[in-house]
Amino acid sequence: MAKKSPLSDEALEHVARRFAVLAEPMRLRLLQALFAGEMNVNALVEATGGTQANISRHLQTLTQAHVLARRKEGLQVFYAIADPSIFKLCELVCGSLEKQFTKNAGAFSR
């Protein structure tokens, strides 16, 4: 595999901001709920157990970061995952953590 050149400071700032947006458990819950497909705000409130004000604030952050897309239909606002790399990123991180936890759990069961 070819060695990639290091990212510029500006690129690293963008990467850090993306990870900062994802470093919030409620935002991860919202993404997890949206893996099933587009949902309106009320359905996301129900799926995550958050308050509407809190959910709306997190949805705004995710939308401004271009992680989510939103569309209005009448009085309802629907959200969907706009950045398909989020699926791969979550799969990679969750899979890695699952392996780590399984390995650590095996160490305790001896």
C-alpha cells in the first residue's frame, strides 16, 4: 500500500472538528436511529428518549457539520444521514471496540 503524505494543519483541524461533532453520546444515538432511514423529529425524540429541545440542538449541530440532511414537509422536519462515510466509520469503530471488549471479557473468564 502506498504511503499517504501527512495532512496539512488545516485538514487536521477539519478532521478534529468532525470527531468533536461525533464525540457526544446523544448524537451517536441519533445516528444509530437514523441508520434505519429518514425520521422526523418526533420519531427521533421517541427513539432516543431525549427532550425535543435537546434533540433539536443536536440535530442542528449534525446538520451544520454536513453529517445529516434535513427536509421540511409541511410542519414536520425529516432528517437522514447525508454523509455515507458515517456508516463505515461507525462500523469500523464499533467492530474494533466489540473485538476489544470480547478479548478483555475472555481474560476475566479464565
